Amino acid sequence: MRRWLTQMPKAMLLKSEGCASGLPDPEGRYGLSQFCRDQGLPFADYGSPLSRETFAKYALSFQQKFVPQVEDVLVSSVSPTDGGFEVSLSSGETLRTTKVIVATGLDQMERIPEELRRLPAELCSHSAAHYDLSKFKGKEVIVIGGGQSGLETAALLKEEGASVIVVVRAQTIAWNRVPSTNHRSFYQRLRRPRTQLGEGLQLWVYDNAPQVFRCLPRQTRLSRVKASLGPAGAWWLKDRVIGQMPVFVGYQLRAAEARNGRVALQCTDQNQQSKELIADHVIASTGYRFNFENIPFLDRSLKSRIIHEDQMPRLSSNFESSVPGLYFTSLASANSFGPVMRFIAGTGFTARRISTHIAAGQRPSAAPFAAPRKCVEN
């Protein structure tokens, strides 16, 4: 929860609808809607965005109810030992275990364009670094990115009193549709089933059958993970951006430099016409890209044994990597199980598969790595 509590903007709203923002418990009795009712907080399955503050309270309450024994301590290293792993903690403790589940989410996976990487920290940052945007009041800020993170960061900056410019590489900004709360006919529900990820048959498969997604050919899986549910702004955000600040669409970042204590960006439009933008700070809302090499606590000898696809571990049907006993979840499992793994909606399937596999005491199998298209169940 560290990211939710200290890194995401404190005034942000969740993009996912209420029905897709709850956490799974074994009996399904402690959902987000129940928590909001008990706390007297507003909640709706559709059409009423949920605040970061409400979600954080719910998630902490969920943890305290079901796993109160969680220790708030950083892992320094995970290294192989005979028959398992040695886990070293920042507290100085050392543990031995046969199973390790890597559930670090987006940590260490921020993507910053190459053109910005040489800028000093006072001039450039990733959107993940900002819990309190009020420090930019009276400043000129450029936000790069046309997804939810970039657009909401820009809106919050504007509302905090900053002067904001948004630069988007795509030719247009995509906006999610306002969810309908009207009765839908059987045909409408059949043709465009409603899921936690949105409406549509393809999204229904992603949401309900990640094990089927895993059986697709490698290139199909990788291309669909990249193309599905791409950058888009929430329906409730549009009026807070359009008309409120300059938005340059179709502009490609070419270069950046520090100049007299400010940052200067060189951009070109689709006609290769150059444009220079100068500001006090630039925020890269350019998303995340998982690379297992960036996980700081995994021992080099473990990393060398991980079979991967486009820097994500190739996983068995139970989320186990090619290193027996080492599991990966969340964004790290998207290439294997589909786009749903990038969202809260994927946590239920993940938790059931891993916990069932470990509880059953099954031995890991190399079959999924030798013949991934056969979809062999471990």
C-alpha cells in the first residue's frame, strides 16, 4: 500500500468503476460496497468515481481483517539456497523458505523517455513521485502523456494553481465512455457483456478466462497485452482538461535540456514542424514497463535462471516461474495471463491459483516452458 499512501496524488480518483475496485476474500463477504456502507461512504457500481482516500482506507481495513500479521519491512535480497530461498530483510533478519511470491506491482518499473533521463531531478520527475502537487503552485509545468495518469496529473496541477501544458504523442486523446446505468436488453448484454474492464466480448474473455489467454500463441499474447486497454482518460476527467489548459496532440519529444534553471523541450508535430516548450518542471506520465532485471532484491543468479518473454517471466498455469518456488503476480504476469493482470480485477484469479497450488503441495513442472501452447495444467 506504500504507493497508494505516499506516491499517488492525494486528491486522485480511481479510473476503475466501483464494481472493479474491490479486493477478493475467500467468502466474498468483505467487498468495497460493504465497506462503504458500513463507513457511511458514497459508493456505486458504475458512474461514481472512487477516491484514492476511500480505497486506501478500505484496503488497509481489508489487510487488518484478513492478514493482520503482515510485517512492514523491506526485503533486501532473495537468493537461492538448497531446496529454496534465503530472504534477507532490512531489519537484519534472515528467513529460509521454499516459496517466494513477488507481488511488487509497479515498484521500480517507471518508464521515463530517454530524452529526459539526463535532466536533474529538480527539473524532471515521473508522475509516480508526486503525492502532493500543491508544491507546484505558481509554477509552469509540462506534463507528457495522454493516459489517465498524465491527464489527471495535469488537471490536479491546474486546480492547485500551476500553469500546465500537456504534450501527447498520439494524434488524439482517447476518453472512456460514460457507463450507462440504464436497463440493457438481453441482446445488448450478449453482444457487449459488461465486465470489470469495460464492455465487449474481448474484454469479457480477458476478465473471465485468463487461463484461456495463456494458451494463445506467444506473439498473439504479447501484441494483445501491448495494444489492449491503451492510454485513455476517464469519462469524468474530460471537462477538467479540455479547455482548461493547452494540449498539444501529435507531438513527439525530440530533445530536452536544462537552461538557466528551467527545462527546455524540443518537440515536432506530424509535419515535422519544431516547437520549443519551456517550463519550471516536466512530469513524465509515460507509464510503466515491467522488467524483471529492475527488481532490486532478486539475486543475480536467480535472474539468470528466469525464462522470460519481453522482460516478463514466462509463467506456469499457477504463476510459477522457471525457478521452482518463485512466483510472479500483477503486471509481471500480464504476458502470460492477459491485460486483466494490470488491474485490481486480476487479483482474485491470481490469489486463487497461487494459494491452491501451494496448499496442494504440487511439485513444479517444466512442461509449460517446453510446450507453452499445449496449456498443460500443473
